[in-house]
Amino acid sequence: MPALPPTDVQIRALKPDPEKAQTEYRDSRVPGLSLIIGATTRTWSLTYTTAAGQRRRVSLGRYPETGLADARRAAETVRSDARKGADPQAAKRTYRASPTVGDTIDQYLSAYASRKVTCNMDALALRQDVAPILGDRKLVDITRRDVQAVLRRALDRGAPIMANRTLEIVRKMLAWSVDQGWIEVNPAAGIAKPAVEKPRARALTDAELKALWGTLGRISPQSGAAFKLLLLTGQREMEVVGARWSEIDFAAGVWTLPADAPGRSKRGAPHVVPLSESVVDILGALHEATGTTATVFRGKRRGDKGGLPTRSMVANAKVKLDELLPGWPGWRVHDLRRTVRTGLSRINVPPHVAELVIGHAAGGLVKVYDRHDYLAEKREALSRWADHLLRVVGDIDDTETTNVVTLRR
């Protein structure tokens, strides 16, 4: 093996040997260091011995990007680390095998986020704002500055609230990655929200409820039924959209939401929603149309199978409703849930019952010591709310009562 010239000027003057694929020049100062010159590349290489006596070879960069002095310093560092028990080549293999941000997004969405009610929002934020910037980067290389660059992407397109949501989602994904042992620390921890948010206080007025209800007949029957169930029960959007016939007990008049269902809410115990007569009528009509499927609502068909229903069923209908109700102040589907909760207070449903109706569990010592299920109280509250709502929208007059519930007091 020929000796490596002692200066960068002399090294730059070396020419590839046309009769050899590559020529290796040994450095006389640092044992094991050499420069391999091929037809188009010049690469620093170091052969070293681990503390266990195994011989390894590791690349230290390309010449001239890495000069002679830098290569010697890097070689001495590797040799020193190897004597202390570290194995740079093994670390390099581990690094190469470590996941990219894109890999992490895929695994996070399939293994963890798919069980969350916000799974679609998680996927949108990670694929729209994170993957284009960081997807090819190694997860272990991500810094706080990289996370902030992702947030600027959302801010620059005029989506400050989405930037806040993206930060929350990225922080959760990185915390999950820490739990998997892929990274040691969460680089998103402690980053402040990039935008100031004001809590929404939008609840539909009686006039808006009447206009909305009267317009539901102009969208698809399935979407119209979903909006009516949202207004009559006060449950979350994906709980309604993802309802399954196995959760509905027509004989007992209840809808039992499981404690933990993929893509829906997670709670400590099942949530029982009593069914008013109005809701039973809507579900009965749906059962005639979709009773052969597992889900109350049909999803888009794929081949010969019916796909699972998604939030798009309501989101697409909301776009149509906005066209049919021009000039309305901005409203969101989630505002319907707030409208129900506000309406329950208006008809004098006790606050603790109203909270249980919409699935907010009691907290603190109340949850520990009060084991009453409040099923009768919830049934009365939802029946009274259905009567009130139907009067407001004009489906019944003040002399009618469609949801009468007699309770033993």
C-alpha cells in the first residue's frame, strides 16, 4: 500500500490509476487511516480495533470536503472511543437502520393515532406540514428548530390555528417515539403555541336551528339523518358517524358507546345514551336502509364491500349546507354539540346531568364516590330536549309531546 503524501497540495495532485478500480494510500501518522482514490471519488477510511479485539473499518468522509487535518482528528477520535468500548461502525449501522420522520409518521398513524378520535386530523397535519419538510430526515436528527420550521409552514399559508394543532400532534408523535426508544428526548417539548386562540362560544339560535333543520331535507338522506342525530343527542361527530348497529339496543332504548373505539373517543367506561322517540324513528329508518351493514351509516364502496363511514360524510354535507344557507355567521359542525349543551341548560336540566348527557365524565371525588348511572335522568333530559328542539324547528306544535318519559321520583 503506497504512503499518503504529507500535505493537501500533494494529495490533490494524486491521479487515479487507470489500470485499477481504486488505489489506497496509507497515512504514516495515524495508524489505520488511509485515503481510497477511485475514478471519481476520494474517500477517507479508518481501520480500527474494538475493545473486544474485533477489526472494523469506517468511512470518515470524502476528500477534499474533509481535508487531511480533519480526517486525522476524526480518526484519532474514533480510535480513542474504540479503546473505551464504543464501536463507531456499530453505531453507524444503528443510525442507518433508525427510522426517518416519514417512517415514524406511518407507524404512529397505524399503531397509535388510528385509535384516537382525531386520527384524521393527525394524518392531515403530519402529511401536509411535516412530511414535505422532514419526511426524509432521520428522526434522531430532528431539533427544536426543525419543529419550528414545520409550524412556520402553516403560519406562512395563513393557518395559525392549524399551526397550533400541528404542534400538539407533532409533540404527541415525538413523545410516542420516546416511549418506543427511538429518541431520547422530545424536541417539541416546551415549544409555545405559535398563535393565540380564543375559545369558541358559537351556539345556534332558535332561528338558525329552524333554518338548518328545514334545509336538511335538501342534502342526502344519510347526511341529513347524521345532522339530526347530532342535534338530538349532543354526541361527538365521529361517535355519530361511526355508530354501529351492535351499539344500538332498540328494546332497551339505549345507544352504548364503547369505552375505547378506534377513531372515536376514549373514556374510562362505556357511555350510555338514552334514545328519545325521535332518535328511534331516525335510527329505524336508517336500519331499513343499512341494516345489513355493521355500521349505521354506509361508507364509500370499494369493490363489492362497503367502506367504513368517515368524517367526510358530514364535512361534504356541511359545504352544501353553507351554500344553501348563505350569509350565516361562521359555524362549525362541533358548534351543534355546544348548542345542545346550551339548550339543556335553557330547559333547566341540572348541570351535572347535562354534562353526563354529552359524555363528559364526572371528575375528582364525585367520580370516585358517586356510582349512580343517572340513566333515568339522562333519558328525561334528552326526551325534554327533543320535544323542545322539535317545537323550535316547527316539527310539532305546543300542544304535542312526542317524547314523554315518566320517572319514579
